[in-house]
Amino acid sequence: MTNSTQTIEHRRIYEISPTRKLVVGISELLIAVVILFAFILNTAPGTLTRFVMTPGGISIGTMADWIIPTLPTLIILFVLSTVIGIYQLLRGFGRATNGMVGLCGLFLIFSFITWQAGGRSVNLAGMLTSAVLLAVPITMGAFSGILSERAGVINIAIEGMMLMASMVGAVIGSITNSAWIGLLAAVISGLILSLIHGVLSIKYKINQIISGTVINIFSAGLTGFLSQTYLYTDQTLNNPPMFTRIPIPGLASIPLVGPMFFNTNVFVYMMFFFLIVIQVALFSTRWGLRLRSVGEHPRAADTLGINVIRTRYVAVLLSGIVAGIAGGFFTLGSVGRFNEGMTAGKGFIGLAAMIFGNWRPMGALGAGFIFGFADAIGSRLMLLGSGIPPQIMAMSPYIITMIVLAGFIGKGDMPAADGEPYGKNRFL
Amino acid sequence: MKRKPNKIDEAGETLIEEINKTEQEEAPQKRSIWRVISIPVLAILTGLIIGAILIAATSTTVYAAFEESLWVGLGTAFQEIYRAYEALFTGAIGDPVRIINALRSGEERAIRSAFNPFLESLVQTTPYIFAGLAVALGFRSGLFNIGVEGQLFIGAACATFVGYAVTGLPWIIHMPLAFIAGALGGAFWGFIPGLLKATTGGHEVINTIMMNWIAFRLTEWLLSGPMNRPGSDGMPLSPIIERSAQIPQFFQTPIRFHLGFFFALGFAWLVWWLLFKTKWGLNLRTAGANPRAARYAGLNVTKSFMIGMALSGALAGLAGAVQILAVNRSMALGLSSGYGFDSIALALIGNNHPLGVVLASLLFGVLRNGATRMMVVSRIPIDIIDVLQAIILMFVAAPAIIRSIYRLRKPKHEEETVFVSGWGGGQT
């Protein structure tokens, strides 16, 4: 590692190994090649792509359609990614390496949409708006994971917590006819399950992944059992009021951005609220430093007088609260009724987003958007009648996660003691 | 690096022996049968008690009876529980009265149908054995294979494909060919996370979860596209496999008991022999128990991870293949009733030993088969089995809870069977 690039900034050392530099550069060039051969060579000159920039059902924050010539746009994107790839191979971007890969990925996606919609029109704003909504459970799931894993407890049970919370939210919301009380109940159910996870993995020190699996099986079973016993026969129990769209005065009338972020579900606002709170609490307060030290080196933290066990319990419970909100989104913010197994693996994708985002809230949000966007593209392409089967599109988030996990983030910022139970009388 | 093969190998051998010797010495020599089975048996008992409470608590007749008086309520509750568990028993093992009558009458058909519930339990047990062995073998080689579900789907898809696309072969060739195709498909699906763990350190848990979702989407696409049954109106359904590819059933149609059950027992023996009677299995277990020491002893830990993961995947693939070739005879999306997560429970309840896995699988097969009858008789949703399994898994994984409930003495040596830590792979 003698000739690796080192940049020191904010007292952190960013080191990019020569192999990684090479791999990143080659993948950026590959993107350029895909744009050239798959899209540019398959586009007739003079084709126009029409992007509708106002999502359906919105009356404020409208915007005129955006019409671009398909071929020149693709060529510009091709040239840009080629330049980035070559620069990466020759000089390297140092700290900005990951950002540049992300940018090239965006180029690829954008050129794909431009090519697909060549000669037709596609509602880009609608796609982006639904991407934001689809990102909510994934991002909140990732936040939930960050909270507990930063304290050294792997939480694979987010899926189960979300599933349980979505059912409890629907039922209690229906009974009380209040979305807010439903959400509160959803949070409480997440809290209870996380308490079980905490007791099993912190007190009884059983393997955290097994404890999470217990909760996942349990939730799937109990929600199925209860919904077949009660919800099938009594539909009034499964008809909760939903959170409606709340426009923020002023900001909502900004074109494109307004409908996406400021004229939307309360869950989207909560997502940003939690982004800020978790970022500040974990990385700028003494409490957060202590919590992270428990995840990095519990023994040292203990020696300094930090109560490791209590800190871990607090972290796991907070994680359960956030997972409960994420679960409430399914029934109270998105669908309006509970269906068996409706979380459909979003909790696991949330975990992937957490790893993708390097155990940081901001990164998790970005990863959540990418996954949400991939979902949104998949469903829109089906409407466009694209030749690519939607199931193949739907695989992409998982494949991206595996590639990222394998090559790009390397070891990442994973808490060093993640997954290790802590006990005072262990001599390890 | 220069190596003196003889000396190093010798040193390695001694070190491996050393590691395994200490492992054996730590385990108490005179382990009575009760010691081994007390925790699982008590866990099952507690699970059934909690299940009984759940049955009584969700029954409307019980509530109505409680309104009359406490004693009537309790009486009705016990009646309900008895009725449900009686149905569970007769559905899983058979009705003793009917069996005796059938044996007395000596009529062959009557005997067969009287024994059918038990034979059907064995049918349900078969895929559990394969899936449980997959997880157990993974654990023994230090790998947490949470991707059994995906490997099972891929294995089933491969077996189905060979089953219907290859024609004109005699049974003796075609059936094993389809069976092996299932194993290869699963092995390939397991090998990828193994390879990623060995080369990049990406943790197999997150990678196998991702591979699960890729497998679901892939089979969905295969079944509605290239492998679709002609005339199925776009339903994701495969063609029916050739007669020559089928694993034979022993009796006429209502009784589905098939040769695959004995295949499963054979494979359990094979895994046992491989793990505990060959030098090769010893290496696998050594690398799993303590990768660092194994590497120091000159073992190729990387290779061991890859082999372990591929073998585990192969067994999971066989679980899917046997189900297709012997029972379903064509592939649909509802192939698995959650074997993936159940198999983790199986491996743990069976203490990662093939014999234990077979016994645990019998238990799960009996439960699931009996629950079908329980659903008919008492209208209790089959999902209650998932709840029971989660509770049993929890108690088996945290024996301390069981011990404190039943006031058992703590054994001198706590056995630790699973060693999985953070996402980054703990092998370095």
C-alpha cells in the first residue's frame, strides 16, 4: 500500500487502495460502454423524450413538461462518464471516489429512462414522488438499524418489528378511528418487540441474529394468526384512517421539489426529522459519543464508567421505536389496510441500505432513495411496456447491495463490536 | 513463501488435534441423555403451553363462557384447548381407535388410510430434514446460511427444468439427474455468498438475504416467462415434470409418502459421516470453530468457507428438488411454507447434529401436518405453528430462560455452537 492516495480532512484519513481505484475506474468506464452500446446505438437521431414534471393529483407546484432531444443527451452522459472513468484511472478522486461512482450510476439510470422514453412521454415527477414514498420504510428501517448497531447490537428483526407494527397500527387505528393513536400503538408494539430482542441478546447473550430470527418468525406467525382469526371476519377492524397529504405553505409551490418533499405524507417529514435528530444525537452529542463507544469497544467504555448494558438497551429500544413508525407507514401512510406479509422484505432492504450508507444517517437516506427509485422505475416501466421484465428490474437493488458490499465500501464504518454480546466476567 | 511441507503439515496436524482435543475435553464426558434432551423437550412443552394460552385467548366461545362464570370459562377453555390439540395429534399421528379398528378388520385399504396422517407427517418432514441439514452444516463450518429459502427455490427451479425439458430418458437416469440438478442449483446459489465472504469479507448473512430476494424475483420471472406452462394464462406456473423424473410414491394417490424421505435419512447419515468421520470434515469443523487457529495450523480457511457454503446450498437445493420431484410435480411460487427460517430453528434445536436435525424435523413435520387438521376442526389458523416454532427456537437458543422457569441446575460447561459476529465477517 505504498502508493495509495491519502487525503486528510476533518482529522480522518481516507485511504483508497490501488486495486480499489482500478476497480472503480473500470466500472465507471463500463457504465460509459453500456450507455454507448445499449442506448446510443439503439436510438434514432431526432427522437425526443418528453418528461412530465407534475405528478398526478397535484394542483400546486405545477411545472411545464420538459422536452429533450434523446440522442444528444445520451452522448453528453456517455462523454461525462468516460471522462470521470479515465480521470479515476489516471489520478483518482480521493475522497470523492464513492460520490463519483454514485454520479455515474445516476447517469446510467437517467440515460436508461431517457432511452426508454425516447419518442414517448414519461411522468418523471410522478416517478420521483413515488420513489420518495417508497424510500420511507427502507430509510426508516435503516435508521432503526443504525441506532442499535452503533451500540453494538445487530438488529435483523426490523422486518418483524415493522410487520407487527403495521398490523397493530391498522387495528388500533381502526378501533379508535385515529391515525395518530394507531401510529402510537404501532410504535409501542415495535418497542415491545425490541425489548424482547434486547433481553434475549443483551441479558441472555444469545446470538443476536438468532434472536432477531426468533422475532421475525414470531411476528410473521402472530400477524398471520391474528389477521386470519379477526381481520378476515371483521373488516371494520382493518379500515384505519390514513394520514393525508399535508402541504407546507410556500415551499409546496416550488415546482418538482414541492410535490416531492413539501406536499406529502407526514411520514416523509418524519423521515427528515429523524435524519437530523439521529445525525446530531449520534455524532454531535456526548450521549452519541458514549453510545458509539459502546459499539466500538464496550470494555473500554465500561472502564470509563459508561453503563454498557443500559446504553445498549436504550439503543435497541430507540431502534424499536423507529421500526414501529416505519411499520405504521405501511398501513397508515401507504395502503390503508393490513395484508399478511405486507412488509415484503423492506426491513431487510433497510438493513442493506444501512450497510450501503456506511452506518450513517445521511448515507442511509441516500441508499433508501436509490432503492426506492429502483422500485419506482420497475413499476413505471411495466406501464411503459418495456422489454425488460419487471422482476429483473426488481432484482437490481439487491444486486447493487451485494456489489457495493463486496467492492466499494470495503470494511466501511462498521462498529467494531457489532454483534458481540457483552459481559463483565468474560475474559475475551 | 518457502515452505517445508512435511514439517508444517505435521505441526498443523498436531495443532488441529490440539484444538479439537480441548474442544472435546471441555464438553463433559458423561453427558446423560437427559442432559442433552432436557432443554429441547422443555422448550417444546413450554411452546405448547403458550400456544394453548393463545388458542384459549382468541376463542370467542371461551369469552362467552367466562361471562357466565369463572369455572365454566376455565372448563370451556380447557375443552377448546383439548379439542385443538386432539385434532393436532390425530391429524399428525392418526386416530388410535381407527388404527386399531383397521388392523382388526385386516383390510389393506383401511389400514393404509388409517396410517396416512403419520405418513403425511413424514412427507412434510422430508424437506425440513434437507433444509435443517443445510443450516447445520453451515453452522458447523462457521457460516450462518440464512439463504436456505433462496437456494431451495433455485434448486427446485433447476430440478423442475431438468424434469420437464429432458425427455426420453429411463427413470434410473432421469430422476437422479433432476435430483442432482437441484443440488447443483442450490450449491451455486450458496457458493456465491461463500466466495464473496472468502474474497471480500462481505458477511454471508446480508449476502444470503440479498440472494434470497434475487432468487424469488428470478423464479417469478422464470415461471411467468421462459419456464411458463403453456396455456396457464400468464400464471407463474411451470410445466408438469416427466414421469421418468418423478420420485416414486409408495401407495396410491391420497397417500403421498415417497422414496424421498429415505433419501433425506440417507443424506443425514452422509452429512454425519462427512462431518465427524472424515479428515475433511474435521478440517471443515476446525475452520468453523476457530478460523484464526485453523489458518495458523495451515488450513485453507478461504477454501473451507466456500466448500461449506456450497455444500450447505446443495442440501437446501435438494429440499426444493425433493418437494418438486416427489410431491408437487410442477413448480409454483407457493413452493415453500417458510422452510428458510424454520431451518435455522431446526439446526439449533437439533444442536447442529444430523441426528438432532432429523428428530427436530420430525417434530416440525408432525406439527405442521397436525396443524392442517387443527385448522379444519377448530378453525385455528395454521400460522400458529410459526408462533410455536419461534417460541421453541427462543427457548432452545436461550436455555437460561428454560432453566429459570423449571429451576434446573446450570451445567458446568456452557456449550457454544454458533459463532457469528458483525457484518464484515469475523474471520480475520
